[in-house]
Amino acid sequence: MKVLVVEDNESVTSMLEMFFIKEGIQGEFVHDGAEGYQRYQEGHWDLVILDWMLPGMDGVTICRKIREEGTQIPIIMLTAKDSESDQVLGLELGADDYVTKPFSPLALMARIRAVTRRYQGEKAAASGSADVSTADFQISKETREVLLKGVPLTNLTPKEFDLLYYLSQHPRQVFSREQLLERVWGYDFYGDERTVDVHIKRLRNKIGSQEKPYLHTVWGVGYKFDEAAAGDEN
């Protein structure tokens, strides 16, 4: 697995390099944002880890640029910013995960494994499973393609695809935020459930309308996928 890390704190990169070697991860470490974005464009990566505050170009701008290109590569943000508004901004711009400094390198390794699972044997696992086919959606896990009423959806982030795929596999079944964190993200999000709400809202805006949102809030419980139900959620 090849990981691009754009982080200007040399003590952090030294620590990550040590753990990457232990985990068999091929990492490249860049300390300047503009140089990091250039290296991203020049290479082929399985994961990008971005610091929020960087010289040259900040991590938020790099994340936005990557997503504007329609790239599905997983992105993890590293930042000393821990306010809710900062976290929501990072997720809204397309980051798959958000890790606040100081962090445990073991916890970061777990998150790296979680967001890159689809690149490590998922294709072989998916080849034996049926794709999701509903009245309005055609979803292929193997190719990670989504058709909505015959029209390709090309603006979904990797985690938005995973969330839609999982919920559409279980139509009308209600899942709590904790269940979605475990089954879609693949690990305990340390009690922070806001990331589910942000992804649901963003995904709902991309695939549906107020009259037919597809993703429905069951107040006090969680969320469900239902094509037939009319919507009144905001």
C-alpha cells in the first residue's frame, strides 16, 4: 500500500514512518502543501494523509482540489483543530476521516486499515456477491459505480459510496449511528457520531430531493434507505 503523507511536523512524520515500516506500508512524506499536491498528481496512491495547516497550500485546499477532480482516493485529515465546525468542514470537503492531534499511532493505523480495506482484497470478495439493483439504483461494489435512474453518479466520495451501498443492501432497515460507524467505517469512532450525520446529509443532497430523499431519518433511532417513502427531512 502506497500512502502520501503531507505533514510539516517532522516529529509526526518520523513517528509515522516508523509505524509504516512496521506495518509494511510504503510511505512518502512531504512537508510543504504545494509540493504535496504536486506529488499527489504525479504518483499513484492508495491513501492520502493531510495535515490541516501547511506551508504553501493548506490541507483543506488540497482535499478540495482532489475531490473536485472526481478522485475516489481515501483521505484522512490530521489537525490540531478540534472544534465541531472544523471537523464538519473537513468532512464536507470530502475527507473520509478526521484525526485530532495528539493522536495514538496505533489508532491511526486502525483507521488507515479501515478506510483502505476496499483496496486490499475487496475486489475478490465482491466478485462473488450480487450488485444492488433497485427501482432507481444500480450499484456495483466491484467497479464502485452508481447509476441513478440510468445516469452515472460521479461525485460520490469513497465513504459516501460505502454508506449508500450498505444502506441500499438493507432497504427499510433502520440503523443507529453506532451501527453505521461499526459496519461502514469499520471501527469505533470513539463516540463521535457527528460524522454519520454529515455524510448522510451530504449523500442525501447528492442523490435525492426533499420529496424523495431515499435516505430517511427515523427520529431517536437512526437512518434507513427507502425508495418508496416520501420525505420531509431537511
